Amino acid sequence: MDVADNEIHLWFSCDRDIQEHTASEKYLRLLDESEKKRHQTFRFDQHKHQYLVTRALIRTVLSMYHPDVAPEQWQFKKNKHGKPFIGNVTSYDTVTFNVSHTDGLIVLAIAKTQEVGVDVEFLNRRGRLLEVADRYFSPSEIEALFSLPEEMQRTRFFDLWTLKEAYIKACGMGLAIPLRHFSYQLDTDTGIDITFDPARDDVAELWQFWSLEYDNLHPVALAVRNEEAGGISDIKYYSVTPLQDTQEIHCNVIRKTGGVL
Ligand SMILES: CC(C)(COP(=O)(O)OP(=O)(O)OC[C@H]1O[C@@H](n2cnc3c(N)ncnc32)[C@H](O)[C@@H]1OP(=O)(O)O)[C@@H](O)C(=O)NCCC(=O)NCCS
């Protein structure tokens, strides 16, 4: 498996479709000691299971790109804000990755060299949208969100949320970036524009964003920072059960930088 310079690969795994006893039998032996320890700390079985499937997904997929490294041989490091990256010392370039999980779905993004951020949310999650928007979104995002007809607000809220998370994850800084320091404009039918506050030293032209729909309950956003000219022109999607089954799938693109789908 190879990911080209102009491609992103998105790998989707539905942890609920994988039986827990199958997972623990096959996947536990792929984990390193620190992952095994963390696996033991989850209080709820569903979180423990998702953690295990996530580790197996990352390790087995990375080995598809580099078959000479077995899934259990991958080592990971984290930057100071917690973003994991490959820690193996190899004589060749590896790939970059980022992962996100929510109720029922795990998504892994793979790029050749670019910094990538991915976020998936569960559309039916409980919580007060208004309060979260007020706390985290920029004034222009809040205004645009609440001027929409009410029946469109929930979807737009999650489009903004996932896009904001995807950006801070691609930067690798998590919530160390104040979420009000950048704003998305989603006013056109298919486009995604971003503007940065002077406090956030960044350039819109370096970035590409996508809003995707895995199914009608799971909005996904992807952010890629392109240091080289050219950018990403192709995204491939795969559904995977680690160590068992992989198939290429289709995913709906709802919006993207530059629009026109
Ligand atoms: C930790 C954070 C990076 C993502 O958290 P999240 O959206 O709850 O979780 P996700 O499932 O999307 O991502 C978690 C994964 O991101 C990766 N990650 C952790 N820190 C990261 C960082 N600084 N940058 C990029 N990726 C990071 C990890 O692989 C982690 O999974 P793992 O612990 O199983 O390895 C951070 O953005 C955060 O805490 N967000 C809080 C959510 C929120 O309130 N958002 C406001 C709404 S707009």
C-alpha cells in the first residue's frame, strides 16, 4: 500500500461490529506495555474495547504501508500537546497519521508527509449546542450558525465543531489553540473558507479542509497543511476490521476548500 503526495487515505473501523472476545484475543498482543497499562485503566467496557480496536487499527494499517515493520513493532512518541507520531527509527520515510473516535466509529487519516488532523463526532450526542457554540465558536461562526433555519443548525454545529477540531489536531496543539482565534465561513453551498485572527499566526492558503459524511450519524472533518505546492487532489476511503478484512468504500464529500464537488 502506498499513499501518494497528493493523496490522503481515510480508514474507518466500526468497533461495535467487532466482538470483544475476538478483539482481546487478537489485538492485545499487538500493544506495547504502556498501551496495555492504559487499556486496563478504562472503567467502561465499550471504551476499553474502542481503545483496543483503535490501537490495532493504527498498528495494522501502518504495517500495510511498511510491511517490513510488524504491527507490534511500531513505536509511538507524542509532542508536548499529546499528538502521537511514529517513533521508529527507519532508514526510509514513514507516513503521518491522526486518529479520532466517537460512539461507534474510529477514523484514521494517513498522509505521505503533510500534517493531518481528523475529527469524527456522533450527531446524536447529548449536550447543549448553544452553550458549546457560545464557549468555543468565534462570533462570526455563532452569528452564521444561529441565523440558519433551526432545522439546519444541528448539522452546521457539527460541521463547525469537527472542522475546528481537525484544524487544532493537524497543528498538533489541541486546545492550546483558542478556538475563537480562527473562523470558518461555510456560506457557499460547497466551499470551506477559513480566516485567522492576528493572534493566530497562520495562512489560509496553506490549508485544505473537507467535511465528509461516513453515514448520516457520523460527520467527519479533515484538515491538511500543505508545505509544498500542489496539495491534495484525491482522498481514498477504506473500511477495515483489523487483521481481518479491508475494502475500499465511498464516502460523501459535503464541502471542501475551493468548493465544487
Ligand atoms: C485531545 C484533542 C486533540 C481531541 O480530543 P477529542 O476530539 O475529544 O478526541 P478525538 O477522538 O477526536 O481524538 C483523540 C485522538 O487524538 C490524538 N491526539 C491527542 N492529542 C492530540 C493533539 N494535540 N493533536 C492531534 N491529535 C491528538 C490521539 O491519538 C487521541 O486518541 P488516543 O488517545 O486514542 O490515541 C483536543 O482537541 C481536545 O481535548 N478537544 C476537546 C473537545 C472539545 O471540547 N472541543 C470543543 C468543541 S468545538
